[in-house]
Amino acid sequence: MAGKKVYKTESGAVVYGVLAEFANPADLAHAAENVRDAGYRNWDVYSPFPVHGMEEAMGQTPTKLPILVACLGLTGVFIGFAFQYFVRHVEYPLVHQGKPTDSWQVLVPVTFEIGVAFTAFSALIGMFVFNALPRWNHPLLRSERFLGVSDDKFVIAIEAIDEKFEPHGVRSMFEKAGAIAVELVEEEMDAPIKVSVAH
Amino acid sequence: MSAINPDQTTAQRLAGMIPAPKPPRMDDPVTRDGSLVEDPAARAPLVLGDRTFGEVTDTVCGYIEKGPGRWWLPAFGLAAGVAGLMPLMILYLAITGVGVWGLNNQVGWAWDITNFVFWIGIGHAGTLISAILCLLKQKWRTSINRAAEAMTIFAVICAGTFPGVHVGRIWMTWMLFPFPNANAIWPNFSSPLLWDVFAVSTYATVSALFWYMGMIPDFATLRDRAALRLMRQGSNAERLPIANIRVDMIRARVYGALSMGWRFSARHWHTYEKAYLMLAGISTPLVLSVHSIVSFDFATSVIPGWHTTIFPPYFVAGAIFGGFAMVLMLLIPSRELFPGMKDLVTLRHLENMSKIILVTGFMVGFAYAMEFFVAWYSANRYEQDVFIYNRLLPPFFAVTGADGQLKYAPYWWAYWAMISCNVISPQLFWFKWARQSPVAIFIVAFAVTIGMWFERFVIIVTSLHRAFLPSEWGMFFATPVDILTFVGSCGTFLTLYLLFVRFLPQFAMSEIKNVMPQANPHWEGYGHTHGHAGQASGGAPAGVVHAPDAPKEGV
């Protein structure tokens, strides 16, 4: 957002944000509710597994991925059927067992399989696209504490690009919510200063 | 026990806040390792030994980082040596012709298609466990799904080889697929054999996607552990024996690339879980369709013994039956070979799979009986003769035909091998001690695997070897090439599985952590203290401080 203050550390590095570690999933969910209610927008919760009920605690809107997958899956069904019909009836009409070349019943199995393949690919690739992955590095991945998330740590990070971000305010809010550690994370070197985007 | 009714101290310890000494391993006479809880009101623990999240990570990643042990390299060498037979035999087949197999005018399909159906059937258990048990919210699947999915992929690789090489002119195999070509010839889309090409290739692709997607968070865990060690050890880190490269550098790069930069964000988890659920939802009809379509290869023909409407469900039940047997044959030795695996794959897991084997064994037994009923009820002499005089009657029960000749089934031994392995041997699982004894389960699973191979042999060869006219009757005898190709495919399967246990996570760590009791934010042990750990030292029973609105879930 234009005019947004850029925070820098004493060494001059741009601040990516503040992360806080919590002891267990219960504290994490409770703290996420606090962050949500405080009105932050550019923040995220990090846990070794999807914590039950975190969508509500974070106030996330349901993903639109199922709609995309349904559309692409049906596209696969249509392509599969049209291709077979074209081959069997138009391009290479081969009469065997005296059966009509334009019957649809024999096309069902392959149509189904092609639809399944399209659905599966769009679910996986759509998941990557919606999550802005692949991404080879991330400022958070330079924090030793954050690397423990893949093991057994529970972390909330608020990004500096959030309009409400203010290092001391964020720290005291995390401490009030029961954080066991709070840490400042620097932006990667030479990274362009990002513009605030709503999730 | 603590996983069912824990106190605050246990809660803090499980959350990794305070260290505690290892509790002694449970060896209860009733619950055995602690997982065989009889009380229907109490959920059996899915992870034993009161493990913390970190211990699960260390156990599973340890198999890769420390290596599986000294047994691995000799085992791998042996398996790879046996696997080498397969390309050798295929090469011999390609430069000589399908005559090197025991095929003849009567029996045009034999071990090649038997092996194909055998392997593709084994492949069904993986997707069943990942997809159907996922939709049914069977949480015990989390410890076995990764190994079962890996097994699926490897079984499908073995399966796909056989139809590829049995076409005779192997260099023409590409014509199976609908490519535009100079002769303007297209494949026949109304043929079940072409449906099979699409079903098997879709199945292989979707199973691989499913397997990979489940592994993304685990790859990220391996990446982060390697990165942490690099940060802490610096240039003192362990190096490769052959080059001056740090092992963890390779791990961080390779697992990092495979993890696609996954960083365990809750927003990502949300999309990931939706995508995973959709993959499970689409894989469920897929897994049912694949073996149904395989059975169409037979069912749509006019050969007595093949021309049967019961084939699709019969084949699917048989595939699940044989697949679970193979999962058990792989997991039971793994439990012994890998330290700590008995806490993740409990006796309860083995018992559950034994029950599935018992049920699906009944389904195939019912199908075998129903084939005879339909042969009798249809009043079709050819159908009846296939079942009685090609399969059922052993020589010592031979009957005298109208021409005075003794009539008996030349393949009676195959039929009775199938019946005793597939119908009789699983009956052992009526007894609880058998369902709870890994040795007994392994023996039954081994018998079932043999029986399922014989089932396909019986269906394919006994139906073909005697056509409608007695002048067309012949026999099939396997050649050494037949046998060695199959042995080679078993070696290929085992080689791939050994590579999997060496380099890839054998357990879905994030999923296992998610079904542990302390993963639930509403777990009783957390009470409503919300991280104010100082208040919780009293160790009062957590149920007392529970607010009435909080769901009181255990696992």
C-alpha cells in the first residue's frame, strides 16, 4: 500500500514480519482468534498438520478450488467423449459385430477415465496455483524456530506489509495470547518491497 | 491409560513443553501392545508409547537419515539381481517371439495375462486404503496408507509390463494408444482391451499423483531437518563417501525441490485438504472402475467361464483381498526390521486388515459359488462343463462319460489350490488369536497371495484350454521363460519397495500427527488454560475444568 511505513532492523535489513511460537494446538487456535479479531489481514498460522477448526479461528473463506476442479473435470469428460466419437464415427468408422458406429454406450468407460485424469491433475496443480507454489525460498524458512514447524512447533507470523503492523504492538499482542517465543524475521536480501495484498 | 484420560502434566509433556522419561512398554494380557482395547466406549490409541510429535518425526525420518540398517544392502542386491531376470527374459522374448512362452493354439493367454491381473489386483489395496478409507474417516489408515500407496505404484508398474510385452511385436506396442499415424488407423474404442489401456494408465497416473501429494509435507519435513543440521553443523556436516559434498546439502536440495516450497501454512493446508479430499473422492470410483474394466476383457467375450456378469464386483473384491494380503506381507516384516514401527503400525492395524481379508475372502468365496449356481441355472452345457470337467473334478473323483471315457478336470489342482488358499485359509481369522498374531497373519496373507495368482490362472487358462469342439482341446504348460519372467517381476516389485523404504518417508507424518490425541485443540488435556502453563501444574483431572460447550473428543 502506498505510503506504508517500511520497517528496518538496526543492520538495515527490511523486516518481513514477526513470528510467535505457541506451545500446542489449543494455544495456537486461541491466539489465531485474537489475531483475527485484532483485524490483521497479512498473516498466517503454521502447524505441522492441519489443526482442526483453524479455518474458523482464522476467519478464512472456503477455497474455490472445488469449482475449478469440477469445471476442468467436466472439460475432460467432454474432450474424452468428443475425441472418441470423432475417431469412431467420423475419422475411422469401423463397423464390427454389426453395431452402429455412433453408439454412446461403448464410449463411457474411456470417457470416465479421461474425466478422472483431468480431475486429478487439476486438483493437484490447482492446489499449487492457489497456494502460490512452487516457491524455492521464503524469508520465514531462514528462521531456525520456523524450521521446527515441520516437526512439532506451532507458529503464527504477521507480515510487515499488513496495514496494522507495528512491531511492538504485535509483540505485546502475541505475548498476551500466550506465546512462548516471539521473533523478528528479516526480508530476504535484495527482495523488492512488496505491496499489501488481501488474501 | 493416559491417552484416554490424561492429566495436565501429560498434556504438557505431549506438547513437548516438559521432557519426561519413556514409560515402560505396555504388555497387557488383554490389550497386548495397548492397541487391542476391548471397551467399545474407548477408542484404541493409534500411536502407542505416548509419543510426542517430535518423536514421530524422529522415528520416521530416522529410517531415511540413519538408514534402515545392515540388512538393507544385501536385501537390495538380492532383489535387484532377481529383478534383472525380467529384462533378460523380455529381451529373449522380443528377439525370439511369444513362442518362448508356453502359449499354443488353444491357450493364447496364460501367465502373461495372469501376472497382469495378479499385479494390478494387488495394486488396488493402496488406493482403497488412501481413498475409500479416507472418505470413510477411518483414522487407522494414516499409518499404513503411504506404504500401501507405494506398493500400488510398484504393482501397477509390474502389471503394465505384461500386456506391453505380450502383444508379440513389442515395437508396435505404441499402437495401443490413439496416436495419429501415417496409415490413418485408429484403435477400436469399443474394445474392452482399449478400455483397459486407458483404465490402467489413468490408474497409474492418479495413484502416483495421490502418492506424491501426500508426501509433499513429509518432503518439507525432511528438507527442514537437513537445513537445520546444515545451520548447526556448518562444514562439520557428514559428507558423501565418494565426493566432497555434504549429504544434507543434497537432501535439502532434492527433498526441497520435491516439497515445492511447502511451509505448513494454515491457508495452504486448507486448500491442500480440499484437494486431497477431491483426489480421494475421484479415486474411489476409479479404483472400482479399473478392475471392473479388467474383468470386461473376459466378461464381454463368449468363452464359457469368462462370459459372466458377476465378474466386475468379483474382480474388485478379489483385488482388495489380494492387495491387503500384500500390504500385510510387507508391513509385518517391516515392523520387525524398523525400530519404533510397532508404535505406529499396531496390532490393531493388523487385526483390522485381517478382518478385511476375512470379509473380502467371503466375497470371492461367494463369487466362486455363484459361478456354479449360474452355470446350473443357465442350463448351458458348455458353461457347466467348464466348471465341472475343466476345473472342479479331481482324477480320483472322475466320472464315466457317455462314451465310456473317464472325465475329470485336468486343472483340478489349480482350482483346489485357489479354493484352499482363498476361501479356507482366511477362515483362520474367525479366531481372535489368529487375527492378533503377526505370524499367523503373515502365513494367511502369503497363502492368499498364492491363491489369488491361481484364481487368475484358473479363470484364464482353464476357460481357454478346451474350446467348444473336443478336437480343439489342448493343454498349457509353462516354460522356464514364463516362470522366470514372473519371478523377475516379483524381484522388480521388491527392489522398488526397498528403494522406497530407503529414500522416501514410509509414514504420512503430518497425517499421523493429526490423529494423535494432543493434535486436537479441544483435547481434554489442554483444558481451557490456553497456554498459561503455570496454572496447570496441579495435575487436576482435565474433565472437571471443561466448559460445557467444548466438544469432549478423545482421538
